[in-house]
Amino acid sequence: MKRRDFISSTVTLTAAGLFSSQAFARDEQTKAFTWKDGKKWVYSITYDEGVIDLFKYAIPLHRKYEIPGHLAIVTDQIGKVRILPGSSYHGFSIMDKDQIKS
């Protein structure tokens, strides 16, 4: 990982409240840092599509087990059915705005 990518990642994590910027050691040899609340690592599950099945099955599990996660959704597909003949996503419905907000 390039240094600028590393710094960019730490800025993103700091903004999300996952990283303690005060604990960031600017030691060029070790590039050591600590996570917020002394945690050793963080995780998040990423979903590249906002299909209805995530709303029905995955999101309730995230809530039940307090697992962080996020969606990457193409905004012009919100609330629509995917029409992609030959794709594994053909015919899948994408969550609508209310489902995404919940």
C-alpha cells in the first residue's frame, strides 16, 4: 500500500469514528497506529448491490449480531428491477429509498 493510500484510509476511518487520530504514531519505520477504544482490528462486510434479499436476510443478521456493514448502490437503480440478461443479477430487485434508510 502506498503511503498516500494509507493516509487516505486513516482519514476515512477517522471520519467514521473507527480510528483515533491522536494515537496515530508518525513513525516512518513502523507506521504504527491504534484503533479507537484500543481495539486491535476492525471489520465491515461490504455488499456491492442493494438487492432486496439483503434487506430481508442480511440486514437483520447485522442488527442482531451488531456486525457493521455497508452497501455500494448505483443510485439510478434504487427501487428498480435489474435488467441484465446473462448476468447473475438479472431480475433482482434493488432496495428502495425507505428500505435503504431503515
